[in-house]
Amino acid sequence: MALAKKRDLLYELLPDVAVIPECSRDAMTACRSDGFDTCWWGENRHKGLGILVAKPWSIEAAAKLRRRPSQKWVAPACIRGPLSFLLLSVWACPVGTQREKNYVGQTQEAIVRHPGWFTPELPTVICGDFNSNSSLDLGRKKRSHGRVVKLLDERGIGSAYHRFFSEEHGAETQPTYYFWHRKERSFHLDYIFLPHDWMARVIDFKVGAYDKWRPASDHVPVWVDIAEKSESGAV
């Protein structure tokens, strides 16, 4: 929230591509005025889902990709640049009273309903605030974080954090969310899923520090650095 007033914190990370849940439409407009290409989805102009990319990256101007997502909120956009890919930005939200359909239920539904998002022609990256963790799956019979991880693995996509730190889902040692900003009530809810064949090119993965980000958000950022391929195909 209030990204327009604290976007310098984001810029300190030097992002090429950023997914920003819970941001306003005006905040994305401000980022665009700072030289970024942006895209935003939402029903409430004060709180939606945005992405921004820095030059030489750009968001493909395709109306069919900028349309309102059918699930809340899992939104596709083609990113063009040194590495071109389909970005699925996530801010998993509630949609009603049925627990199975809320939060990660929306993410799972989006993955199943859109097989065209996962093709050999264009790599797929999916990241953002999933509001889910395998440790929170109890009581979910069909739609769960564990099921989402399995579905993505079947499509050749895995979590960069878990691969980089050799940790299992549900046993993360670095939280990304602090309930009511409290350090003792922390969870790992934010993820970056990459194609399996990109994993060897991951240079670094970082999780933001609680003390630095507490004044700005109840979440901390997660970010990954990926090496580009040379013309010979080497990293």
C-alpha cells in the first residue's frame, strides 16, 4: 500500500521486472513517470496488482493479455527483453465463503484453466503473493499449496527459493510475511517459480530483512538474479 510514497525503496533493489501486490493504479502511473513500463489490474483503484519493468525490458502491448484476469488475482503479461517470457503475476485473494476457492484455490484454478500459459514456445515465470504455504494446507482437500507446487512441477516449473536454499515447502527458514508486523508471527507466503532449465542460471536469491521493511510493509520482498545466456548458449 502507498507505494507511490515509498517507491524509492523498491528502486533500491534495481529491479528489471517487479510484481507488486496491493498497489494502487496511481502508484503504477507514478512508476511509469519514473521511466518504467507498467501494467495494473484491479477492481479497486486503490488496491490492485501491478507489474513494472525497466528498460530495455518492456511489457508486450497485447490487449488480450491485459484483460481482467478470470481468477483473483493471477494475471498474464508477456515480458520482452534479454530474456523473454510469460509472466504470471499473483496476488491470491478471497472470493467468497468457500475456503477451497479462496486464496491458493484461485491460483490452482488459474493454472488448471489456462493450459495455454504453459507452452514450449515461451518460458513461464509465476511469482507474487500466493498467501499460501504447505504448512497451511490442513483442511484443504482438493485445492492446496502442495497441489499447486505439484501442478507447476508437472509443467516444468519450480520454486527458485527452495531450489537455491535446498529447503522443502512448509519448512522455510526465511519468512516473507509478518502478521500485524509482528516478528513472532511470520510465514513464508511469497514465491518466484521459474522454469526448471533456468535454475542452473540462478546467481542469487534474497529475502528482505524484517527490520528494514517493517516500516513499509507487512511483507518483505523476495528477488532472484538470473544470468543471461551468451550466443553460444553458455551461462
